[in-house]
Amino acid sequence: LGREFRTGLQKMMTYFLAAIIAALFSATANAQSVSYGDLSYSGTGNIIEDSLNNLEWLQWDVLADLNYQQTVDAIDVGGEFEGWNIADSDKAQDFTNALLSGFTNSCSVGDSGVTVCATSTSTVLPALTGENYQSVYDIAFFLSGDNGEVGILYHCTDPTCTTSSVRKDNNWGVGPNPNYPSAGENIGKSVLSSAGGGSSDAPISWLLYRAGTAVPGVGAAGRR
């Protein structure tokens, strides 16, 4: 009986170790480097490198649970993400230009309403930007005006988009919007898409950047 018990125990340990090795291999395989246009992600940490603008962008899933004021606090002096900045319309366009470098890009700073920047884009974009909103949409807010106006930048792989695409809306919520029917959406309404908001199950983060020469912070690498 003792020998049978030891044999069974050895088999269980073998299966257990094999499962651990398989899990580690899977995690390593899933953390692969990806690039698109002039943006790249090394597969570790949370930094998107931008060789076109010499900038770094924080992946969109990192602070998706924070609203605008919480994001401001996090990037303020002494905050966990000190040194990062919230993108405005110009910086959002810089991100778009880098992402679509070498491709046709129909978006510009002065666009009004939803603009399809490019179609038939790659399925690597979720791994590049980080995933936040839904399984087929990833979205980032940016400041599009001086009075709290908000824009959104997003990519979509859902069949309802007709084709995979990158899109930008400099006037988020203006016009018929099934989720937010009021016109002139602003920072206040964006709170809905945070952990404490009414749409916390579909969070949207703020597009954050910093100079490319900055040393990656502990917070950026540690929070996931």
C-alpha cells in the first residue's frame, strides 16, 4: 500500500509540475513584442514606444479604472505616475500619426465628429495598446478643447465596424449617441466610464504620454 501511495503521489507531482511549466510557457508566449507603424511594445511593462514623435505612451488598460480627476492625481507631483501627461488633440493626432505611419491616415487635428482614420488594420492592435473597453473595442479619452471637451481615439475589430479600423472623434457624444444621448459630452460625463461610474464594466482610460527619453517608472511597470 505504501509503494502504491508513493507511486500515485509521484504521478500527481509530475502532472502538477507539468501544469506549472505549461502555464509559464503560455504566459511567456502571450507576452510577445508587437509593433505597428512607428509604435512598438516590447512585451514587458506597460510602455508603448513611439519612434516617430520620440514619445512614450502608457498602455490603455493600466489606468482604465480611474476617472479624470483620479488620473490627474496619479500623474501629479508625488503620484504613482508622476511625469505622465494627458493628451490633447495635437498629441492624440501624434499617436494616430505614429500608429498609422506608412499607411493612409484620414484623420487630422481639426476633424469634426467620428472620422475613420484607416481601415483593414491589424489584429495586433489590442496587444499593442492594451485592452480596456470591450473585447472588440479599445478606447482612450483625450482633451479636445479648453472648456472640458473630450475626444476619443479607438480601434475596433468588431464586425459591426464593417472592417477593422482606427477611428477618432474630436467631439465625443455630440449628436445621437445610444449610450450618452446628451450633446456636448465633457470631462464630467467621462466619469461614467471609470470604476465608480455607471459604465464601469466598459472602462475607458485617458491617453497618457511622456518624453521618450524618460526612465520608465516603477509604477508603470508594476501596475497591470
